[in-house]
Amino acid sequence: MTRAAVLGAGSWGTTFAKVLADAGCEVALFARRPELAKAITEDGENRDYLPGIRLPATVRATADAGEALVDADVVVLAVPSQSLRANLTEWTPQLPPDASLLSLMKGIELGTTKRMSEVIGEVTGAGMDRVAALSGPNLAREIAQEQPAATVIACPDTARAEALQAACRTPYLRPYTNPDLVGCELGGAVKNVIALAVGMMEGLGFGDNTRASLITRGLAETARLGMALGAEPTTFAGLAGLGDLVATCSSPLSRNRTFGEKLGQGMSVQEVEQSTRQTAEGVKSCRSVLDLARHHGVDVPITEAVVRVCHEGEAPARMVREIMSREAKSE
């Protein structure tokens, strides 16, 4: 039986722990707060982040990362992207030497502009053949409710990707493999930024044409950046590109879209942050995505606009005027 350690007991980490258990794995779920680990163990449910979802008996919660990691074949990293480096520095001495390291995170590190797989490799010293990322249209609650969905496991090592695929395949989640780690990670990171923009437009009262236009041009923006970094163009037409973007921009379950909607309704970033306990990755990652794009000379007007709203105090309504008044171009 495959042993998996899931480090991070938020909504997506807890959901993926359920997926792994339903696929036949023995799962240790690490929660940093001892009281949360205790509650999950006693209740069979993560009432803080995934209320109403029963977890399989083969999911064991613990507040001791070292205990969770003992003999793990797969280590799943499910923490906020900007905290990954600090957490991994603490966990690395306890990582099993041959375990696959699977990232569920969708962000670009501030300051370094590194993708999550790059941070994992740098901190742990693991070769990139051990590092993988999971990405796709995967809203946590829908998957926890066992609604049919598909996802992508990106890893340059085909055999390892296939082993991870087998470890998380269930009747309700269909994983595909893809060797394009760069493209899958960028698709997951940039879509959060585009979803913030879509949410702002929703908050301002705009409709389907606006949303469809932003999704389409956001996909073009993502693909331009991805290809500049060596990604395969076809990745962005797949689950980790278009699929993830559509789900995140369309669903009220999306943290980033919901965050953007509240900004469009007139709330400040600080007010929205105080009203929710969960992380909207795009709010921080938009700056690192913009830095990455500028470093590679890639035009990302939607990302630039989101940065101005989230970090420079620009009103969403003005963002709309600026985007619409840009120079006319060929598609």
C-alpha cells in the first residue's frame, strides 16, 4: 500500500488526503495546529476548512510533521505558496530520501519569481525527476463531494508521474500525466490573477461578454509568458491551462474570483482579507507574476492592472478604462 503524507490541512490539502485514501493509500494529514489535528481525528471531519465532508478511516491526522513523513512514498505539499520555503526548510531533514514530492500549490514566489517546483528543488536538494505538480479545474469542495473532475500530474519523469497518477485515481477524479512542469505550474499560478480581474468585473456588475473576453485574453497572456519560459503551447489548451482558468474564473467557490468580486463592490484588500480565513493566492502572486513577465520582456496587461488595484490602490473601475483604452492590436 502506498503511504502518503499530506503537509497542510486546509480545504485542498484535506480534500486531496481524501482522494488519496479513496484511491487506496494510507494517508497521514499534517495540521500545524494540534487542536485541529485532534478535532479531525475525533470527528473524522475537518470542520474548520471542509465542514460536512466525512474523511475515510485511512486518513490519520497529526500535528507532528516528522510523524506524518515516516516511510512516506509520496509527500504532498499543500501550504500557501509564499510560506513554502520556510515550511520546507523545517521539514527537509525529515523527508524520506526517495519520496515523490507533489506540489498542490499555485503561485510564484515573491522576490525570487521561482515556481513552486523550483523552490522545492532548491530547498530540498531533490532532483527535478522527484518533483511533480498537480493542477487543473479542481475546486476543493466539489471534489470532496465526489463530483466528477479531471486533473493533471506534471512531472518530467514519466514513470514517477504514472505512479502518482495511480496513487490518486478514483471513480470521481481522473488524473492525466504531462511532462510539461513549467506550463502546468504557470497555468495554475497566472489563472489566480486572471480570476481576480474577472471577479472585479463581476463586482462592478458586468456580464458574460466581459467575463469571456477576460478569460480569453487572460489565457493568451498566460501562454505568452509560458512560452517565454519554455512551456509547451498545447499545455495551455488543456486541463492545467484553459480548464483551470475557466473553473477559477466562473465559480463562486473560487477564492480568487470571490476576492476580486468584493474588490469590485468597493471593499479594500484589507477589508476583504479580514472577512475571509482562506488564502487568495493571486493577491500576492500577481506581483511575482508581473516581475517574472518583466524579466522575460512579456506583455501582461491584465496582471499589471490587478497589481495596480491590489497593491497601488487603483479603483477597479479605472482599471477597466485603462484596459479598454489600450492601443488597438491584431489578435
